[in-house]
Amino acid sequence: MEEIRHKRGDTIDWPFTYSVDGQPVDLTEHQIECQVRKAVGRELVGELVIIKDPDQVNFAGQGRLTGAAGDIATWPTEKLIADIQYTLDGSVASSETFAIVIESDVTE
């Protein structure tokens, strides 16, 4: 499981690419969601906003996971889990689960 370390209260802006069998997939018609949950108990902590690259012809499968600093400021300082879920015409596919380790911010 991939692990990302992130400071509580910092803005999230992470790129992602969705591909199947090594080929990027046009995301134009996909509904995409990303929930962040506690690793133990799976309580929902928050959701990240998905921004698809508007040029899916030249940048197929590319997008960004984003979260506002104010929202991330309320997340607990612990290991959280997430995945990205892609839905198209009733067919659902999810990324591998990844961990987000939320650390406390030193500079406030």
C-alpha cells in the first residue's frame, strides 16, 4: 500500500492518472469519487475533490485530487486510507487503496 505523508491543515493538490492495461482512459464521462476514512473502524473523515484535466484528448486519464486547507485542518493526526472510484455507465472500478498519514503541523 502506497503511503503519503501530509501535514494537517495543508492544502492537498495531488496529480493522478487513470489507466487500464497501461493505457490512459478518457475521463470525460466518468464520475470520480475519493473518500478518506480512518484505517481502523473505517469512519468517514472527508472527501477529496476531483478535478479532471479539461483536455482529455491530449491528457487522457489525468486529473488532480484536491482538498482545502480548512477541511484538512479537521482531519485526525493518524493513518487514514483512501482510494479513487471511477464509475461509467454503471461499471465501477477502484484504484488500489493508499494510506495518508496525517501529521501535526509545526508552524501554525
